Amino acid sequence: MAAAAVTVQTTVRAMAAQRELSVRKQTRAATRIQAQWRAHRAVWSYLTTKRAAVICQRAWRQSVARKELRKLRLCVQENLEREMLEEVCRLREMVDVLQQAVNDAETRAVNEREAAKDAMAQLEAASVEDTEKVKSLSAEVDRLKDLLGAEMSETFAAKKALSEAELRNEKLARLLGVEEVKNKRLQDTLKRMEEKASSLDEENRMLRQAVASNPAIVRSPSGENHEAPGIQAAPDNEKSRNGTVKPIAVDREANVHEKGAEQPSSNGQEAGKQQQELLIKCLSEDLGFSVGRPIAAYLIYRCLVHWRSFEEERSVVFDRIIQKITAALEARDNNDALAYWLSNSCALLVLLQRTLKINGVAALARQRRRTSSPLKVPQQENQDPAPDGQLICGLAQVYQVEAKYPAIAFKQQLTALLEKVYGMIRHNLKKELSPLLGLCIQAPRTFVVSPRGSCSQGTDLAQQASMAHWQSIIKILTNSLDVLKSNYVPPFLICKMFTQVFSFINVQLFNSLLLRRECCSFSNGEYVKAGLDELEHWCFWLTEEYAGSAWDELKHIRQAVTLLILDDKHSRSLAEITDDFCPVLSMQQLYRISTMYCDDKFGTLGIPSEVVSSMRTKMIEGSSSSPSAHDDINSFLLDDDFSIPFSVDDFTKLIVHVDVADMDLPPLIQESSGGGSKMGH
């Protein structure tokens, strides 16, 4: 019951509390509504009162402003009227002044009109005199103009004549310098000719004395030689009355005989002619080489010694040998045949050089002809004979003989023949190289320089294709070397030939570089540099024995290429270029390369303009000091060397061993000799 009572009480109290809460909520809501309404009514009342006050104030201020505006308008109107009155007064005064000025102007105009009428009357009176003066003055002006034109024409003609005279004077000065040089050369030539004439007079005098003291040998119709009466046969190594050494001859057993020995019979002469025919027939064949020695040269030498041809006053065998060799050289393009005869001529000339002894009248004649020979033949007048009359260096059982004029002439003809064969081989080699050199100076479009360290197969193939011309040059040089070595041409001659050929390559490449602007580029310099590297490797492979100084002959093109591919050209001075990089090139050559250079690969700057100006200044100074160089427009080009760069004495000193004792004769000679008549060694 208690719980139920508590529950009922709780419920009643809860209901009472809910009713109380509801009443309070209603009261609060009513209070809020009333407050909102009162606030709205107060605001509306305030705004209505304020609007009415503003309207009243605006109306009042408007009335006050109207009164002020009315006052201002009255003041402004009064001021304007006063100013207008003042302006009207001022304008009236100005009108009066202007009217007075107009009256004065009319008065002056009338006066001036009258004065003008008087002046016109006076002018009409003086017009006749003025016309005559104007005409005279016009005529004077025309005359002065004509005089001025004539004077200007004369001045222009005088200036033109002066410039032409200066040009002629400068040209005459240059010609005078050239003529002075020519005059000096002519004086030197005249002096040499006078000396030569005096030497010829002395030789003629000595020849006349020698002929007077030693009558010529008379050949009888039967073919026997008789000495002049009064001259007796002298023993070996004794001197005759004219002071000359008697000639000696070598027989087939290598015994020494007197010159006055009995001459062969007519049968012996026929046999000698047959042997000469056999020798000429053998020379028409390629006899080859024996242990590196040319058989033909040794055969000719042994036959001439056996026939005593060196001691004869007259002999046709020498001319026949020279004619046969010359006929064999008609095939100028056959380097193999030319090299064969070059080797034989060299060996035969060495044998003659070490066998013939020149004394007396023959030496004088030889000295006279030596001045006109292009190749210097060393004199032997002062040579001492070898011990016991034998030659050293392996000429076993062969003695020196006193040569007569035919033998000396044969030696000179053989020397000229050696020069000719050497020049023909050199010309053929240059002829083969010339077309390729024209292609090697400019880089093809396929040429690429592979970067360092790269090993691209495509780059290598392209570079090999672009270097084909240089490889062809190396192939030609190698083939020529093989031909010369297979014919046992002395290494000394091979070295000289390749030195001149490399000089020719240098001249051709360098001149083409200076004459073609498109060749003076960076990429072209790299291409030529790559080709020169190939030639350097070939020279290294060739060894110094055959190459010699051939690589040094390319110094001009090497230094020109160095200048083309030089780094930082714009920062180089003239001293660095001339001293460090291009000491061999002249100032004209450096100036031409510098002005034509262009970097077609990287677009870098070339030689500085101030350095080029310095080159031009030095070039002009050098041209003014040398008139002949100034006249030559191509003074920067190189000239090819066509001279013979050796003498007989050069290679006779190098070829130290020549031995004829163990050389077998060709079968044709052995068969014709037959047993007892066989030529001795």
C-alpha cells in the first residue's frame, strides 16, 4: 500500500509539475511576443518622427538657400553690367585710334603712289643702260665658266697623269730591282764564263804541248797499231817522256800486259765482233740477278775488261751498249724494266768508278765536260792506286787501268743514263699519285672522325670508305717499293726517290690547300691529318734505311693542317703561331690560310683580326724589301724539285762490296767461248 501510495503521489506530483512547466512556457512566450510588438511600435514611431523632422529641416534650409542665391545673382548681375560698360568704353577708344591709323595709312598710300609714279618714270629712263650692263655681265660670267671648266679639265688630266706616272715609277722601281738582280746574276755568269774561257785556253795550251811532245798513234790499214818513232816501250809503272803513266790492260788470267803488245789477227777481230754481237744479244734478255747482284752489269764489265776496251783509242762497243740500253728504256711506263736497268747502271757505274784511272790529257778533257754534266762525277786524279795495283773491296785480280777518251765518254753517258732512268721512275710514280692527291685534299661528305674511345662499327666503316684515296696512295708507294727492292736497287737511291716523292706530295697538297678556299676548313684539316697519320705509319714501317728524311718533307702541309685544327685560335698571338706551330710557313702563306679559314664543324672563331693585320703588315714590309716577290702573285706557292739529289760519289761510297770473281757468264756466252777461249774471271 505504501508503494502504491508513493506511486500515486509521484504521478500526481509529476502531473502538477508538467502543468506548472506548461504555464511558465506560455507566460514566457506571451512576454516575448509583447516585447517584440512594443519594440516594433517604438521603432516605427521613431522613424516617423525622424522623417518628419528631416522634411522640416530640408524645407527650412531650402528657403534660406534660395534667399542667398537671390542675393548672389543680384551681385553678379551688377558686376557684369559694370564690366560691360568698361569694355564698351575701351572698345570705343580703340575704334577711334584705328580710325586715325587708317586715315594716316591712306595719306601715306597716296604719297607712296605718287612717289612710285615718279620712280617708274625714272626707272624707264634708266632701263636701257641696265639692260646693256646685264648683257655684258652675263657674257663675262659665261666666259669665266668656260675658263673654270677648262681649268678643272686640265687639273683632272694632270692628276690622272700624276697617278699614272706614280704607278709607272713604282713599276719601274720594281723592274729596276729585278734588273739589278738579273744584272748581278749576269755579271756572275760573265765572270764564270771568263774563268771557264781562261781554263779552256789553258787546257788548249796544255793539249797542244801534249800533242807536240807525244804524237798520236797511227792505225795501219791492216789493223795494227804502231807507236810514233822515238818512243820506246817503258816497263810497268814507269813514266814516259811526257810524264804520263803507261796504260795497262787485264787479260783473262788477270796478268798485266804492256800497251805495245802485238795486236790480234784478222781472225781475232772477227771473233771479237762475234763476241760483241753475243753481248748485245744477251743484253736484250732479262739476265736477272745472282745473289742480289745484277748479272748484266757484271757481264758488260767483264767483257770490256777482257777485250781491253778501256785502253783503246777508238771503240764502237760503248756506243752499242748505250744504244741497246736506251732502246730497252723505250717502255717508259714499265717501272719493272726501268728498275732493272737502274740497278744495272748503278752497279756498272760503281765498277767503272773503281776501275778507270784518269791521268794527263784525258783528265783535262774530263774536267771540261764535267762542268756541263748535270750529275757531278768525282775526280780521281788524286786517288792513290791500291797496293800491288789491285782494287780493294773484293775486285779480285782486277787492276786499275788508265782510261782513254772512249771509256771516259762511256762513263759519262752511263751517268746520264742513270739520271734519266731515275727521273723516269720518279716521273711515273708522281704521275700515278697526282690524281689521288687532288682527291685527298678535300674531305668527302662521308668522312667522320670517331670520338676517342668509341668503337662503333658503322663509324669505322664510314671512316675506312672515306680514307680509300689515302690507302690507294700507300698501296702505290708499297708496290713501287716492292718493284725497286725486287730489282735490288740500292737502298740509297730508294731513299732519295721516296724523299723527292714525299716532297712532291707536300707541294701538291699544300698548293691545293692555298688555292682552294673550301679546303681551309676545320673538318678538311681533320681529314688531311688522318691521311698524314697513315703516311707516317707507312714511313715507320718502311724503316729509316728506305724512308730516310721523307717524313720531314711533309713539313709545310703538316704545319698548315696543325693551324687548321688548332684549338683556341682566337687567343693565339702571332709569335705563338710563327714560333711554336708554323715555323716553316712564310708570312704570305700564314696570311692566306688565316683569311680563308672557316670552322664548318663547331663554328668557333678563327685567327684574331689584329693578328691578321700584323701578318699583312709584315707581308707588305717583306714585299717592299723584295720587289721580285711583290711582282709574283703566287709567291706563297711551293715549287717542285726536279733535280737529281745525288752524285756518283755518294753511292759509290755506300756500295762497298763488288766482286766479279764468282759471277758466272750466261749460257750463250759460255757456249760461244767454247773451252779454251772462255773468258777468264
